[in-house]
Amino acid sequence: MTTNGGEPGAAEPESGERPPPLLIATILGPEGNTGVHTHFRQLRAYLADLGEPTTLITPFSWGGPLATPVFGARLALARCSRPAGVAWYRFWHEVFLHQALRRALARAGKCVIYAQCPLSARAALAARQGPWQRVVMAVHFRVSQADEWAGKGEISRDGQMFRAIRRLERDVIPRTDGLMYVSEWARTALTRWLPEAARVPSVVIGNFVRAAPAARAEQAGEPLADLVTVGHLEPVKNHRYLLEVLAEAARAGHRLTLDIYGEGPLRRDLLRRAEELDVSGLIRLRGFAPDVRRRLPRYRAYVHVSYSESSSLAIIEAMAAGLPIVAANIGPIAELCDDGAEARFWPLDEPAMAARILTALLNSEADLRKAAGAARERFRREFDADVIAPRLLSFLTSHLQLWHESAKWAAPTQRLRRQ
């Protein structure tokens, strides 16, 4: 028997009663503050509470001290050519991840490899020992990873690297055993340019987080600011627009304060723009804060101005904290919250109108309380890990069951053919 990524003649492992082990594969490091990190961290935490083990496989799971100089060389290369830096990053992270997966899968037996991107899916397909090791990929990205790199300004949309990433995805995604989309928008965005993906068994399961412990108002401490937002300081997150909205609100007599959590290449640009708009005294760039979820209840509303998302864990976490949401109706945002209920939708091209929408909400304590209550209820119903994580686990493990059933039916046919 020859399998996709397996060895000829590889034997099926013995069946067991316990659920199959889950291996999470990612080209990212084990720690970080991206939405992907939050996704697999929340899944592992949920399973840990149930006493179920998971294994996280990253490029840093193999290579030891060799990883630092190999991965670090990208920084020097990117100074000469950003696309070359991207190519180096992707190539070596996949190489190291593939080696780590080969070692783990050689002794794993039946399992599900939950790949967090097309590169990790390709590494898993190449490393798996046979069809009893199923590869299911999460679609976290917007349209394509090529579009995400282009959105960061690292590659050109009409460049060779962009086309190479799209070719890889066109080859890999249809060969996976399953696809998990974090939003209906993400599924539509992918299948629009890659219709072959629609033939892969799939499901839409939104992101989730564990509910934060309830805290009384007096325990939360003094308010930190009026508004809060969380996100990497990069162009797609559109933080400059937030500064323009604050400036318009200040001109109308509403001096609103804002805390921005996140790091990134636009930090200096944002500080300079804040000075130009005379709002530097109203904003604080808080950097990365691992305890940001505990701080969220100390704000009045969560504001979001990204113009491209596949989902938004930041909005989900804000609703878990009972914060009203102010965001644009783009991409999957309407799948997370409703205008007039948990949220107020504002435009991303009219800062004066956006400021009016924002101040109208903040000036009405009744509206704030109503939106906060709706946000908490929406979270409990649609984004609580206790509600959503079992659906994801059911989808992941169903692929092994489906393979097992098909293998049982195929075995007698194979024996008859040999006779």
C-alpha cells in the first residue's frame, strides 16, 4: 500500500478504544500573541481540563541550537529583499517542521494532525506514515497567505513570491482530509479563487475562548481608558484611522482616551501621526500584554478598524469581557456581532461620521449597558470554549472514524482482488 506521504507497505496500526491523539502542527513558534496562537492555545487548554493530551509540533521541536542561526538569517536577507526574506522564512520553517513531524508521527500510530496553515499541512502530508494519520487544516488566513504577506508589505501582489504561494496552496489544500474555516466569509474567500477546496470535507466553526472569571466592578479597579483595541501594529489593522476618529471626536468636544495593545513596525508612525493630529495625550501604545483579557473589563468599549479579517479573536475576547463593540461591517464581522445589539457599525472612510457613532454610544449609559449585556450573552451562546470546542473536536476525530469505516469495507475487496 502506498499512501500520500506514507511509506510503501506501511502497516495499519492496531485499533484502540481511546480517542485518537491530536497533534497540532504550526510553522509558528510555541509562544506568541497571534490569533493562531490563541486558537490552538485555547483548544489545548480545553483538552487539558478534560485530561486529554495534545502534542504541539513546531519548527522549534527539531533542530535545537541550529534553529537560531538558520531562522535569524532571514533578518539580514530581508534587508536586501523582502520577498527573499519571506521565501527563506517559509522554506526553513517548513523543513524544520517536517523533520519534527517525521519523528513524532513515526511513533504516533492513528492520529489527527491539525495543521494551522498550508505549509504545515504540506509538511504533515509528506511526513505521515499512512492514511490512518489524517491531516485537517485550519483556514485562519484571509483569502490566501499570499494576500496576507502582501498586506504586510513584504511581497508584491504581482510578484513571483505571491504566485508561488498561491501555487503551493492550490496543490496542498485539495489534498488535505478536511478543512476547518473560522468563518463563512473565510470559506467563501478561499473557494472563490480555489474552487477545488470546496471538494474537501469542511466545516465552519468560529473561534472560541474560555470564559473569563466573573469580576465585580469594585474588583476590576479604576478604568484604564475609554476605549481599547488589540492588534499587531501593521497596515491592515488600520490604527491610523482610529487616531483620525479620536481627532474628530475631540473637535466636537469629546476627548476620548484609547489604549492600543500590540507591537509591530508601525509604532513610530502611529506616534508621529498622533502628534500631527494633536491626540498624543489621548492614546497609549501599551505593547504586548499577556494579561490583556484581565484588563478588558476596565474599558468602556472595544473599537476595531481592521479592513480585512478572516475572523477576530480580539472581538470575541472583548465580548467575553462584556464590552460593547464598535467595528466596521467588513468580511466576517457581521458573523460575530450585530449592529444595534452587541455592536455599532461605523464606516472606515468617514472619520467624522465614525466619531458621531462612537460618541452617541458612549454618551448613553443605557445603550452601553444593553450592548454589554448582549455581548456577554452572544459570547456564552456562540464563542464559549465549553460550547464550541466539542464541535471542533468532533469534526477532527470524525475523519479517523470515516477512514476506519472505509478501510473496513475496502479490506474484503482487496483480498478478493489478490485471490
